[in-house]
Amino acid sequence: QVSLVESGGGLVQAGGSLRLSCAASTRAFSSYAMGWFRQAPGKERPGNEREFVARISGSGGITYYADSVKTRFTISRDNAKNTIYLQMNSLKPEDTAVYYCNLLKSAGGTGTLFQWGQGTQVTVSS
């Protein structure tokens, strides 16, 4: 089991920005694609799934975003620090959710490998 620790959430007004971080405890960090996911209040999914937000390849050279966040969010990673980031700009109230990260089964998919961490709460006020 890999430990996943998310941080950086908070309360922000609509139109504001936040930067989330996720640290993963694995020596093979750069070998894994990583993803950001979220769970909005009242929108729980079956099978403990989360809504996909963005993913990044192991090298950081390939990224992919959900349509709802494209052009507003940017995913990045620092393999030397075993950390990925999510820069969130132009936040909207509908972005309110608990945000999670995870290692991905493949660089081209959204299937996750490990149990979810605690997540970090993002609240966007209108």
C-alpha cells in the first residue's frame, strides 16, 4: 500500500485560485502515471469511485483533463519530491469537493491502484 497525502485545499471565492499538492510514498514514483480526482457533496459514486479531474504521465510530458476543468486547471509533478500538483484557477462553486490523488493503472486510463487518502477539501463560495 502506498501512502497518499493531499494538501492545499481551503475556502476561496469564485474566480479565485488554489494549488493542491499530493505526496506519494513510493520509490517508483516516476514510473507511475498519477491522477487527481474529486468527490462533491451528495455525489457519492458506487464502488468508492471518484470523479476524474486530471492525469499526468510518469515523465510529466503528457497530461489530460476532464472537460469541466480544461483550460482552468493544470496538473504537474516533481519526481524528485514524489509530488504532484494541481493548479486551479477561475474556480467555480461547482468545483467544491474533496480532492484526492492516486497512482493510475495506466497512463491512458483513470483506473486507480491504491486506497484513497484523506483528501483535501476545496470550497468555492459564490
